[in-house]
Amino acid sequence: MDSTDWGQSLAADTLRFERTLPGTPERLWPWLADAGKRARWLAAGVLPAQPGAAFTLTFEYEGTPVQTRHTVRLYEPPSRLCITWDEGEDWHSEVTFELSALTADQVRLCITHRRLRQADRVDVASGWHAHLALLSSLLTGSAAPDFMALHRELERAYQQRLEV
């Protein structure tokens, strides 16, 4: 694994992931906003374009669908999207996606996940890392990793990296 692939701990409750991917912000935006494209690497669900709008994402883990509730905080195509993450009864975290052009055919995707509970950091870090591996494989045409096997492998590594 490339050392730049690891999520960085920016604070006790914040993780950040950066990837350099082929394309432009305009080409990559649908992979965040379009339900069909996003379902191929992260989760299905219609993303409303209006801040304040609630929506549901459906993740598919080993054939089992898992639904989570979210709210759009910021919707600025093709550069920034911010959503609440997995809203519970009394708590939620927040995810910001940022796209910026590096060259005519390369884009940087930054994902910052804030307000994480300490107990969730390893699972969240492993999940984002594995989901981003799927996205990268789709965009580059390389073989897709087995998500759950990669997630389990990454959990062990992030337990050490995040000193849990």
C-alpha cells in the first residue's frame, strides 16, 4: 500500500483522506452525487441538491443492505459536498468531500470526516480507505479489491496507526 493512501488523523475526532485520481472535478462529481455511480463504490441513494434536505444511503455489505440517514449541509458542484453522516437519535458525524484540479487530467479528492467518536475511528478509517480503493479501481480500470477482505486487513493496520 502506498504510504500516501493512509488516512491522517487531524484531531481526536477528525480523519482526512486524499487521493489523486484521473479526470477533472466535473468528471468525478457524478461519482459523489449520482446514486448509480456512487452505489458502485460507496452507497446507493438519491442525493438532494438542496442544503438541509434529508436522504438515505443504502450500503451493501456481503449481500446485506444497511440504511443510514443523512442531511445535506453544503452542495457546491463540482467542488464541495458536505453531509451529516449516519444520523442517530442524539448524534451524527460530518463528511466533507472536496474536489480540486491538479492538472488537465488529474483531480484531488479530499474526504474529511469530523465529529467521530473514539470507538468508531478504526472502523471509519478502514471503511473510507477500502471504499476509496473501489473508487480508484473503477476510475483507473484496475481490478477491484474484495471490499470486506480489504476492510478487515485495514482494520488491523489502523488499530496500530491510530493507537487504539
